[in-house]
Amino acid sequence: MSINHETDQIIKSPCIRQCCLDSEDVCVGCYRTINEILMWQAATNEQKVEMLGNASRRKNKLSDCP
């Protein structure tokens, strides 16, 4: 499978401008780690999808806590 970054659909950042890192360096607004935030612009769509999945799992894990 070849990747053409010019024709790939753009995956927008999940940033909601509520940037604040918790004690584990996870943003409390978008649930990405600081490393994921820093890597976002250079990431491939596949990597972005993986980061979004990780963020979603973090969010769900935190919302399940009492």
C-alpha cells in the first residue's frame, strides 16, 4: 500500500484548547500524552488514528473511575 500524503484525508487534531497536563503528562482536554501532542503534525494518518484510539481509551478509563 502506498501512501500519498497529498491525497490522504486530513485527520484534525482533537485539541479542544483546554490544555493542561495531569501528573502523567496526559492532557485533560484531549487525553493525548505530551509525546502524542508533539508528534501530531509529523504523524501519518495511521499513527494519528492510533493516537486517537489511545486517547479515547484513556478518556473512557478515567470516566469509569468513581
